[in-house]
Amino acid sequence: MPPSLLIYDGGTVCDDSITMAAAHLICKDMGLDGAITWLSRAENSSDLVWPTNVQEGLRISLGDVQCEGWEREWKQCSYSTSPDNCKHREDVFLSCFGKMLGKRHCTLRNGVRVSFLYR
């Protein structure tokens, strides 16, 4: 799966504190086998060709995603729903592997859906 913009509650996800542990859990919670990588425009601008107006039209709704490695589901990780120091150049793009069998989202502990936005 090519890198896809990660969406939380209709907004983007900031890369602050995110790790491969979190990326794996997000992919697994969406019914895939795991993560290949995660990218952000801040560090990998040449790897991401994405129309910026899509991101600019969304708010940044999740940040500071921290998974320690013991979690079995993404909703067990800590995160902030009011990131105050993020810009869209820090939006997370996630690339997973495995077959997506109908499930295109997962739900966090507060009932909010997380999904991918494909080009």
C-alpha cells in the first residue's frame, strides 16, 4: 500500500512522538498485517507527492502519539487530541502491508474513527 494520509476524526495526525510501534498498531487495528513505514512531509518531502490543498482544508486533530511497545491495540497508546505545535508539513503518511479485507478504519477508546485518505 502506498503511503496514505492518516486521518483522525476528520483531521490529520501530527508526527510528534510517533514511532514504528504506533504505525504497526494502527495498521493492525485496520485489519492489515503491519506497517512498512511512516513518513511526514517535514522529513521526506521528496518522497511525498500529495496535493497540499487537501491537507490545508483539514484541521490537525491528533498528535503526540506514544506507544511503548507493550500495547496490543492502538487505543492503548497515549495521544493528544489538541496538538498545539504542529503544521501540516508534519502530517503522518502511513504505508501498511497485507490485504485490507473490508476494514478501512479502527476506533479509538473515545469512539472516534481513524482511517486512511487515499490519493
